[in-house]
Amino acid sequence: KVTVPKPHEQRIITIANQKGGVGKTTTAVNLAAALAHQGMTVLVIDLDPQGNASTALGIDHHSGVPSSYELLIGEVSVKEAIQQSPHSERLLCIPATIDLAGAEIELVSMVAREGRLKTAIQEANIAGYDIDYVMIDCPPSLGLLTVNAMVAAKEVLIPIQCEYYALEGVGQLLRNIGLVQSHLNPELHVSTVILTMYDGRTKLADQVAEEVRAHFGDVVLRSVIPRSVKVSEAPGYGMTVLDYDPGSRGAMSYLDAGREMAARALARRDGADGAA
Ligand code: ADP
Ligand code: MG
């Protein structure tokens, strides 16, 4: 069943923030699951050697499984590396294995080192799957893996944790996005900021939310992801929170976020058409 409008063209979204533990992986898998639940076909590319996104999606990612590593070094195609989540036929994943840990260094000496993921995605044209959304989960650094993700995507989604020092490092992230934009990928832009681990009982969470909205304006989603035990438990069962506890506040908030993202892209596009 389709409950959100399909995008006019495939959206490739990089989920980045060089700070660890802000909810990148949690957002990548749960937003992907939400959009799949709403009728979209979604591919998650796990670019973090930790492989947490692969784990959360219940995807086999032991060393030797065709993965984002082999994809980057050109040993396999998207088609060979893609797996289907056991929980949804519309949710696909290219996993990360521990082999990816060396890639940051291996890539340095490779030809077109910043554009390898983009080329791999383009060459495959992600054939036969009719993918609406590609979500790329980045490691907590601004190295070559993250640069590959930023070159492959049009959009950056930045998760920001509603905690002290929420905006710490964001300036550096934005400067890096600017560098990629001016040298490698002119279309790249921050399309979405999502507030994560929001605790409504604290004043701090509201202060942070206000500060982030003041800083980023209307790219910040109205939907806010609450801090919730269910969200943090789900990956331990190889599940997203949508499968683990579909009625939970965490699941609902990611469904809301998915709806909002789908609607906003269309609104922007229609707005642009109107202005032209
Ligand atoms: P990152 O990928 O940015 O390093 P993660 O998505 O792995 O961050 O999240 C860091 C930790 O916070 C994980 O243990 C995760 O389960 C937990 N977490 C993320 N989002 C929530 C949430 N909304 N409520 C509770 N725990 C969360
Ligand atoms: Mg992560």
C-alpha cells in the first residue's frame, strides 16, 4: 500500500554528522523502514565499518559477504551486493563488513577516489528494483567514505541530538559540505535536519530544538524523534523500531518524519515549477 507520494525522481540522501552517537544509523534504518512501510522502495547503503545499519536491518554482514567495500573498490556491482531485509520486501541494504575498515586508507591511492560510490550507483542504475529512496549511512568522520557518500547524493540529512553541544562540529560539517559542493558535486545541499533523542521532560531539549531551528530554519523537520527505550532495543533483535514495536512513539515519530520528507520534496518541486 502506498501512503506517501512517490518522489518525482529517485532521492539519494546522505546521512552525515561526524559526531558519533547522534542517531545517524538509527535514523537511516528507521526512516528507511518508515518509507518502505508507506509504499516506497528504499535502499540503505551502509558505509560505516561498524555495520550497525546492516545489523539493525537484519542483514548478513560477516566478513566476505559482498558489501559496500567491494562496491567501492569495484569488485562487485550494486546488484551483487544488494540484500533484502527479512522484514520488508521494499527495504533493501548493501551491508558494511569489517573489510570496510581499511577502505579509508586504500581509497587514497585509487583513481577517482571521491566518486567511486557515485559511479557504482550510476553504473548499476540500480537495475530492476525501481528504488525511490537511497539512504547512505556514514561513519562518524569526514574522511573519504563520507566524501564518497556526499558525491553520490544530492541531499544531506543531518541528525542532531537534543543534548548539550548539539551544534558542536556542525560548522565544520557545513564547511565540508560546501567544499564538496564547490569542487565535486554542485547539486549537493542540506535538505533535512532531524532532531533526535528529544526528551520532552527537560528544558534543555526545547532549548536545543529552538537553537537548531533558529540556525537551520525550515529544513528542520517538524517531526521530532523522542528518546525511547524501544528505539534503542530494536537493533539488538535485528529489527527496526517499526517491526519491533509498531505502535511505539518511536515508530510513530519516524513514520511522521517519512511523511514529512515525502511531502516536502514535492512541495519544493512544485514551488520551483510555479516560479519558473
Ligand atoms: P550514530 O550512528 O550517529 O553513531 P546511533 O544511531 O548509533 O548514532 O545512536 C547512538 C546510540 O543512541 C545507539 O545506542 C542508539 O540505540 C541510541 N539511540 C538513537 N536514537 C535513539 C532514540 N530516539 N531513543 C533512544 N536511544 C536512541
Ligand atoms: Mg552509526
